[in-house]
Amino acid sequence: MNALELTDVRKVYPVGDSEVVALDHASLTLGQNEILALVGPSGSGKTTLLSIAGGILSPSSGKVVVGGEDISDYSNGQLTRFRQEKVGFVFQSVNLVPFLTAAENLFVVDELGPRTGKPARATAGKLLDELGLAERTKNLPSQLSGGERQRVAIGRALMNDPDLVLFDEPTSALDTGLGAQVMELIRSEMKQRGISAIVVTHDPRITEYCDRTVQIVDGELSA
Amino acid sequence: MKIALLELRRRPGRFLMAAVIMTLIAILLMFLGGLLDGLIKSSTGAIRAQDGQALVYSQTSEASLLRSRIEPALRAAVEDVDGVERAGGLGVVQLGARVPGKGPRDLAGVALFGFEIPPKGVPDVPPRGTAYADETLKSDGVEQDMTLLLGPARSPIQIVGFVSDTSFSGQGSLWASPETWRQVLGANRPDARLAENVFQALVVQGDEDVASRIDPATDGRTDSYTIEGAVNAIPGVESQRNTFNQILGVTIAIALVVIALFFALITVERTALYGVLKALGGRSRTIFAGLVTQAVVVTLIAAAIAGSAVLVLDAVIPAGSIPLDISLGRIAISVVLLLAAAVVGCGFSLRRVLRVDPASAIGRGS
Ligand SMILES: Nc1ncnc2c1ncn2[C@@H]1O[C@H](COP(=O)(O)OP(=O)(O)OP(=O)(O)O)[C@@H](O)[C@H]1O
Ligand SMILES: [Mg+2]
């Protein structure tokens, strides 16, 4: 079973009286435990593609199957549950909850969803440990460096034990050295867990850490 | 919800304004409520204290003791009514009393009652020339064994003890025998003098619904009430209560508006945060529950501060100086009303919470 299958996906945003085609005839298959780099210029539709793959946006037309689950026609409520259980996001802007500590930012995922309590707290501790943040669990985002914040965001994306993790420019705010470190971390976390991932980036050097690269220009994909 | 509570703890400054305003509103609400209860209490105590199942006035008296007359013949007719076990005469005269040790112009307003059936708390019918006094008269300097001089005739009344919660028209009551009352009334209000055996009203003891049977049996020469009915029929009580309840209603409405505006503002500020929470699989219901939790906690804190403040105020204000009656029941009612206002107020932000798009979290750039 493939981690993700996009078939002829189209996304149109209404803008005033006209429309913007952000994604057109997009077809893409992501295998089990595969890390895919999605590269393209600004405005090419990368974030749109991730949002559709992760059930944040619905496609205007086409088929979206994630881990065998066809979410193309899901209602908002179904998509919410799907996001809760199946996918992890690392957003283009880090978007941690500013008044929660690193550990609490991970724990939020449990609070919003299954509410398992203690086991979730243990998972959060273990994840932060793996991400090299054992000493930072009680820090607020404002007390963390950019790289540390990015790692907290990665931890948050892994909290719900997802089948698919979507990274939207995870290194854009980091310098080259730190970016490489974070990518290394992402790769090892994904491979160790057998999770598939899409990593959106502008930076060709990042693609080295991925198994395969797909280009996107003006909403159209090309290998 | 835990995130909501953590935000309250980590960023109390954000909620300070709302908490302060809600505290002031809660104090106002509880204070006004206490004032209403105190006013009602001080104008109904004497009637509430009556030990019976019915209070009988004469026709057209409009539930006013001062306008009512019960002649012996009418009394006999009432006593014959089915279910009446015993009827006792009741009468009152309102006078200024000279209190020993106070200046000659410094009169205490008193309501001297003559009664046959002792009201609740009054042990017996005291001997001629003596009376039990309501405790509120202590704030006028009245003490045990003191002799007050009542009215222009300076009729002497010696105080033989104290009773509580028996005020009449906001005045402290004196409870005396019918003879004492009739004599003082005649001496000070010659125009209102009443003959032997004539009273203003009757307190009737009998079965539960005896009040409803008396008026038909006397061909409408009487105007009868249950004790509770008589309390509500006291002239002015109902309108006093209505006026106050309207003021309290407006106060609650203001609380609702304050909460609605404040949390609408907070919701707007948090659109981005809510977008992230939704993208992470948070349901609108969960997010809204957090908002309500915060409103409820802010309201509870405000109510707790207000409740303590009002209790302190009640202790500090000398008893009897203003008719303030702070009860835990009144505080509890105020808290419940404020909480309801808070929850309804949050409702105005529900649509905005529902409309937050998870896609806003993944937005381009910032
Ligand atoms: N909510 C929206 N409403 C209207 N147009 C939108 C919306 N979101 C995106 N677009 C448009 O769709 C196209 C693709 O946007 P998208 O955000 O997917 O690009 P991107 O590749 O992620 O860009 P960047 O590298 O700058 O993040 C752009 O032309 C953009 O202006
Ligand atoms: Mg983007």
C-alpha cells in the first residue's frame, strides 16, 4: 500500500471574480517509507499540494488517497479526525503555541485528540530526548533558538504516530549548517519509524537527504 | 481544557482587564441584591413573623394595617369559618420614640404592635406598659429595661427583651399587649382611637387553605391572605422588588456584553493560533470549550473577590444603618447569573471560532 496517491488533482482558489489555478493535473505516488523532496519556485503550488495531501484543504477535483484512505470527498469533520490520527505537519512558519513550553507544545496534540494523558506525556519526553531537547523541555518557544524551535515542531508532528509527515520548508529559517543538521535529524527519525514524508524546499542541497525529487512549476509536477 | 487554563496562568495580564470589570459588576450585583433583600426584609418582617395560616384585613383596606378595621362582629364571623381554629387581633401605631440619653429631637421611629397571638420569636404577651423590641432598635441606642417615651403624649414603654427580623415599613417594632397598644394609640392619635375589642387585622390559625375560605364566608367584608400572600401584598413591596430586579437585570446584561466583547476580541487575536490547533486535528468544539473555560474561570475569580468584598462590607457597615442583607443565597444566585451571562457572552464568538480555517496555519511565509 502506498503512503500517498494523488491522481489528477486540481486546486483552484477563487480570487475576486477570477480564479487562480494553484495545482493542475497533479499526480504523484509516494511509497512506504519514502522521503520525497518537492522543489519549486515561490507561488508554484508547493504548500497547496501539501495541504491537500494532509487533509487541510480539499481538492477542487481529483483523487487523494492517504495510506489507502480516500479523503477526496471528506467533510470538514472527517478531515479533522483524519489530521488528528494520520498525518503530521511541520509548517512553513514554525507556529508553536507561544505560551506553552516545549513539552506542552508536544502534549497539545494529545489534548486536541485522543487525550491519553500519561502515555502521551511519556511519548513527548522521549521525542524531545531523541531530538536533543532533553534540557529544553520546560522552555517557552521565546527561550529557544530557531533550530530548537524547528526541532520542537518536528516532535509535535510525530506525536500522533502519523503515517505521513509533511514538511513545508523546514530549513528556510536556518543557516546552512543548522539546516543540514535538521535534515539529518528528519531523515533519521523518518527512516527509524518507517514513516513516509514530503519535504518542500527551495534549496537543492536539501534534496540530498531525500530519496527522490519532484519539481513543481506553476502548479504542474515533473520528475 | 488544559491549554486554556495554562494560558490563564501564564498570561494573567491578558485577562486582568476583564477580571477587574467583572469584579466591579459582581460587587454591584451582590450589593444591590443585598440592598433589595434588606429593604424587603425590613418592610416585611412584622408580617412574616405572624404565626398563623391567614391574615385577615377588612374590605377595601388594600392590605394596609393602618386602613383596616375589624369590629367584634366581623371577628366572630371569621371565627365561625370552617377550618379556623383560633383568631388573634393585631394592631399597630407608628410613632417617634424618645430614647433615654439621646437628644430631645433625636427620635427613633418605632412601630408599636398590640397582639393576641405571639409572633414567631416573641415569647409571650408582655405585661401592660412593657414591650419586646426588635434588635434593629439597638442601633438607636435602645437597651434592655430601658423606658422609651412614645409620641407626643410621651407614653412610657419599658423594654423587656429583644426579638429579631420583625421590622415594619423599615422601622423597628415594639411588641406589646393589645391594651398597651390601644392606650398608646388613643393617647397619641386621638383621631385614630379604636374602641375596646376593635383591631386592625386578625391573625388566623387553622388548616392550610383556610385563607381562601374566609372572604366568601364573610360576604366579602374581609380581605384575606396567606401569610406569604400578605407579605407580597404589603403596599410598595412588589414595586420595590420589580424596580430592583430590573436594575439587576441590566447589570447582568452589562456583564454579558463585557464578556462578549472581551472574548470576541481575544478570538480575533487568536485566529492564527486557532488555525494551528485546527490543522493539528483540534475540533471547533474543543477550541470553543477552551474559550468558555476561560470565561468561566475569569467570572469565578471575579465572583469570589466580589463575594468576599461584599461580606467584608456587610461586616464593616454598622447594623441597622442601611438595610443591607448579604446572604450566601444571594451571593450564590449572583454567581449563577454571572456564569450564565459569561457562557452566553462567549456564544457570540462561536461563529468566529467555527469559521477559522485550518489552512490559515499552513499559510505562506509568516
Ligand atoms: N488562499 C488563497 N487564495 C488565493 N490564492 C492563493 C491562496 N493560497 C495560495 N494561493 C495562490 O496559489 C498559488 C500557489 O500558492 P502556494 O502557497 O501553494 O505556493 P508555494 O509554492 O507554497 O509558494 P512559497 O514558496 O512562496 O511558499 C500562488 O499563486 C498563490 O498566490
Ligand atoms: Mg509555501
